[in-house]
Amino acid sequence: MTFELGQTVILLHGIDLSRNKHNPQEAVITRVGRVNVAIEQYGREYVFDKVTGFEKRGANAIGAASRIYTPEILAAEQERDAIEADLKPLGFDGSYGRITGYSTDALRQVRDILAADREKGTGK
């Protein structure tokens, strides 16, 4: 991910993520370093990894880490999640995590082909 000073990002709080809720909030990058970026919220600075967007926390932190996204990256991840959800009833199950090793475009094509085949009634 690429972050710049003053850039508006989407923040997903870890407590929401651990409860499978998505309550995206806008935040502004207040500091950019070589390895980390920071935002300020509730009068406190939160530091995130510049590459992954995950919050930097202490070793004893409890719960899921918060994460920041650029709007484009969040939209791409949400699209991929939706495609993977569409593939489950078609026989692809990523129950143990994401379906890895395939691009979002390839998964979209597989979903469309399988859905069309199922609509024709040729699948058994």
C-alpha cells in the first residue's frame, strides 16, 4: 500500500473485525515514516505498518488488530470476498481461509462459468 501525509484512509477497528462487523471510518494520515504510518483518533496516535496496513501493537495486546486501507484496496478486497462467497455454493469452499493462488479476475471468471452452467441445469 502507498500512503501519503494528509491522505484519507479507511479505518476498520480490530474490535469490529473480531466480531465480523465492518464499521469503516475515515481517518487522515498524520505521519509517514520509512516503515510506519500514523493516524490520530480520540486524542491518541495509532501506528500502522506501511506495507500491510495492520496496526502496530504490543506483544500482549488482546483482540484483532485494526487496519487501514486506501479506498481502492478496500474495494478490491470486498470484491474478492464477495466472489469467494459466491463460489461456496458452487463447490469451492475456502473454509480454512481465503482461496489462494488465484487472481481475483480468475476467480470471477470461474464463478461466472459455474453459475451459468448451473443455470442451464447441466451440472450434476
